Amino acid sequence: MSVLVYTESEQGKFKKVAFEVASYAKAVADQLGTTVTAVAVNAGDASELGAYGVDKVLTINNSDLDKFNANAYAAALEQAAKQEGSKVVVLSSSADSKYLAPLVAVSLEAGYASNVVETPSNTAPFTVKRTAFTNKAFNLTSIDTDVKVVGVSKNAFGLVETSGNATSEDFSPSIPTSGVTVQSVDKATDKVTIADAEIVVSGGRGLKGPENWGMVEELAEVLGAATACSKPVSDLGWRPHSEHVGQTGKPVASNLYIAIGISGAIQHLAGINSSKVKVVINTDPEAPFFKAADYGVVGDAFEVVPTLIEKLKAFKAQNA
Amino acid sequence: MKILVCISHVPDTTSKINFTEGDTKFDTTGVQFVINPNDEFGLTRAMWFKEKQGANVTVVNVGGPETEPTLRKALAIGADAAIRVNTAAKDGFQVAKELASVVNEGAYDLVIAGRESIDYNGGMVPGMLAALTKANYVTNCISLDVDGSNATAVREIDGGKETVTTSLPLVIGGQKGLVEESDLRIPNMRGIMMARQKPLSVVEPTNASSETNSVQFEKPAPKGAVTLVDADNIDQLVSLLHNEAKVI
Ligand SMILES: Cc1cc2nc3c(=O)[nH]c(=O)nc-3n(C[C@H](O)[C@H](O)[C@H](O)COP(=O)(O)OP(=O)(O)OC[C@H]3O[C@@H](n4cnc5c(N)ncnc54)[C@H](O)[C@@H]3O)c2cc1C
Ligand SMILES: Nc1ncnc2c1ncn2[C@@H]1O[C@H](COP(=O)(O)O)[C@@H](O)[C@H]1O
């Protein structure tokens, strides 16, 4: 009956989203009066999950699963859910989890709600709030099947620490052969990703050209932030497509989003709306972004950004 | 190669989103509907296969008669035939089950869907469809090549990309990158004329069940006014971010 949660790890370390989905699963388990079981694949110290409400960890150690494979991981989750008799399976909104969840839903004949932002408002019918229309609205959705799959939006629930302990149990699901084989992974390991970042620094066409991104990168570095851009910037080839955020690009759900020289078109705002705090730097006081932002500076990015970098460095030195 | 491109019919990205009937229904008044942007990239890649490697391209939508102009637009862009499964789309699972029946019927080699639709943002139809038809599946697909029955795809992952090899039958969830923005085609007069002659068949649904139910919509709470900081006083911004917003 326990709530099952997929806790992602990378190179043997749990990702922050693992703790967030575990916290969410714990809240759901409390509502249902049950426990939380996590599934961890080739992860390090499973007991870490106890601090976020996990009671039991099914630990899979299998070198065939070193590289993420949706079919294989989905099969593992399906078998875990069946073994535990789980009625609720919780995943995150990472690229891998979003790849997995529909496959798990089909194999468990479960209804699936993605981009969920709150714990269930009701458990019978099981009703969750999810974002819809790319953050322009919310939708209350009931999941009507016996087993339910929930994909939790990033940064929507946060981390909730408890004083629990997690026991660990070896789990060896049978892994089907997959028709998809990973040939190579190309990933910058020294850069914060938009998906994981607490802070995102984003530049628009107001920055005039790719040669001016040095200050954006420097600001990002000072803040430990990821860099992003508006759609025209990636269409013009100033920045890689993977940095394009917005309704047709990547969603951003960071704690802080700093928009530099971005006008704030509806398609841009839709994608970044779920960031908690938004700062805009723009020469034009009429730019629509000012209506969507929490803090704004009307000014020239080429003056404001270098000053901001300098002030942040001083702030960091003082608070170090 | 037989390609099926799944087309979701969605409000134009500039649409203001409103609801009616006690916030239970999306208000379509004054809303322009378009091909879901992710599907437009997929359709354009399908046209590339047709022109460069030889392929037959069918587009499909699960929806009421109101989606036909969107399917006609896909025909005008160059698809050979269109299918509309005549039932309202209720949730991703139901749509995937209806599409699975179309896929099994037509024995398609390659199904191109979008990573997600921009209305419901489910991100679930292609994965469920792949699972239901036992096809291989790659999502967040930013590049796809097919050679005989083998395929190479690139998938965007958090912080990078991953190259995979797989084989047909294959379902992909596509997005920008599959083709570039500048490769997208606006239907020309000739395309629009030709689209009128192309078959758009309406098939009856299998009446698959939906597993979730939309209960109600809600709009985000209105935002408070922006706090402006003088460009000469950036210290204040740093202090606000630290003390008030507590984000640094
Ligand atoms: C179907 C569709 C989908 C789209 N999807 C997306 C999406 O996902 N993401 C997205 O971003 N856009 C998207 N767009 C594009 C969107 O409509 C806007 O065109 C785009 O967001 C504008 O980018 P921008 O703000 O960088 O450029 P601009 O609109 O050109 O704005 C530049 C801003 O910089 C300011 N500026 C100029 N000089 C300076 C300076 N020295 N210092 C400070 N500020 C300065 C200007 O005042 C202006 O506000 C989409 C459009 C369509 C039609
Ligand atoms: N009603 C529909 N008819 C046909 N294809 C659809 C429909 N809904 C979704 N799709 C396809 O599935 C993709 C992902 O949709 P979703 O799972 O709703 O985010 C879309 O980009 C389409 O390719």
C-alpha cells in the first residue's frame, strides 16, 4: 500500500529533486495513512532519504542500468509498485522522469497527472492541482484509476525534513531488453543546468549580440546560476537552442529568475512564470516584463549588469 | 516508410486563457487555434523524409469537427492524408488509446508526436502510445535519422544531450531541433488548393476510457506591483534579494 517514489541519482549521489519528490510522497502517505517506499538505482547512501520521510528504500544495483534507459527503468518501477501494492507512484518533472512516467502509467494501467504543484486536495476521488496552458492556469484533475501516477513540478513543494530513518532492501527486478541503446552522452558537467538551477540568469535581444554574453555568464557564475535566453536569441544562433526558455522552450521553475534585455512577451513569460522571484533589467519602462516581475531596474544592461556583478561579489565576500 | 504525425490542435501562443461554465471549460471565444508548435517541427521533419528518402505522411488528430482546419493546414504544408478520430480528447491516456488503434490499423513505421502539447502540457501521449503499440520510444527528440529499419535519434536531457540508436517501429516526442525554426513552412496557395483534394477521413472512436478527469480550472493569483530599484542604487537590489526575497 505504501506510496512509491522514484528517487533519481547521478553518479551515485541523489539529486535534489529526489529529496523533493520524497518530501511530497511523505505528505501524500500521511494523508493516506501509509508509508513511503523509494526506488533508487545505483545510488549511494540510501539512508539519506530517511530525512525526507522515506521508510524503506528498494536499492537496485545493476551495472546494466548505469545509463538511463526508459524501458528498463519503467520495468523496475512497475515491479516495485506491484511488489509493494502501491496505489500511488510519485515521480519528478526531470527529463528522465517525464520520459518514464507515461510508460509506467500504461504498465500499471494507471491514470497519470503531470506538472502537479500541490498535495492532493482530496484523496477520494484523488484530486490534484496541476499547471495547464503552460502556466497560464491551473487545472484540478481527479485520477480515477486504482493506481495513480503523479509527476511533481519542480520547486513546487520544496524539501521537508523529518527525523525518520530509512531501511534499505536489495531489489533485483528483471530487466527487459530495450530497443533503444544509448551511444553517447554529451553533458557539460561543470555547468549548472536550467532544470536543476536555483537561480537562472537569462538574456534577450536587448543584449545586441553574442559577443555581449560575457557579462551574463559572469553574473551567472557569481550567483552559481544557469544561463538561459529568449527564443529570438537562440533562433539567431547567439546562444544554443538548449538555453531557449519559454512556452515553446524549456520551462523555468527556479527561486530567482533574472531577465536582462528581455521584453516579456506572453510566450516568454508563460515558460518562466513559475519561478518564485523575478527580476527584470530593461531600458524601456514600458516593457511588459515589468508587470510580471517582482523587482525591476529601468536601465541599460551594459551599465547595470557590471555594477550588479561587482556589488554581488562584494556581498559574497562580506557574507562568506 | 509510412509516417504518422500526431497533431494536437491548440490555442495560439498569444491567447489569453479564460474559462466558462463555472471555470470548468476552456473559453474558446476569440481564440485562434494552431498546430501545436512541437508537432509543427515534427511535421516538417516528416516532409523532409518524404522529399529526401521517400515516405508517405499521414496526419492524425483525436478531436471534434472543429479541429479540421488544423488538419487541412497540415495537408497544405504537404502531408498526403489526414485522419480525424471523431471524439473529444478527454485525457492523454484516452487519446493514446485512440491513436494506438489508428497506428495498429495503418501499420505505420514511424510515429512523430510532440514532446508536449502547449495546452494541456501532459507530455504523455507519445510515451503511452509507444507502450500501447509496443514500439520503441524516444522523447525530447532534437534530431532523427532513419536508415532502412534503423534509426538514430538525439534526445535532450537535463544539461546536455544523448545520442541513441533504435529501430522501427518507433514513436518519438519531437521538439525544436528536429528541424530549425527557419525550416518551418507557411502553406502557399498551391498547397492550400491541393489540400482540398487530399483525403481527410473521419473514423469513429473505439470509445476508449479516460483515466483522469478535469474537475476545474483556476487562474493564477494576480501579481503585486513590481518594486523598482534605481539604476544608481544597485546595492538596494542586492539587499532586497537577500533580506526581503531571501533568494541569495
Ligand atoms: C509561436 C511562438 C512561440 C514563441 N515561444 C517563445 C518562447 O518559448 N520563448 C521566448 O522567449 N519567446 C517566444 N516567442 C517569441 C516572443 O513572442 C518574443 O518575440 C520574444 O520573447 C522576444 O524576445 P526578446 O525579449 O529577447 O526580444 P525583444 O522583444 O526584441 O526585446 C528586447 C528588449 O530588450 C530591451 N533592451 C534593448 N536594449 C537594452 C539595453 N541596452 N539594456 C536593457 N534592455 C535593453 C528592449 O527595451 C526590449 O524590451 C514565441 C513566439 C511565437 C510566435
Ligand atoms: N488530441 C490529439 N490528437 C492527436 N495527437 C495528439 C492529441 N493530443 C496530443 N497529441 C500528440 O501528443 C503530443 C503530446 O501531447 P500531450 O501528451 O497532451 O502533452 C502532442 O504534441 C501531439 O503530437
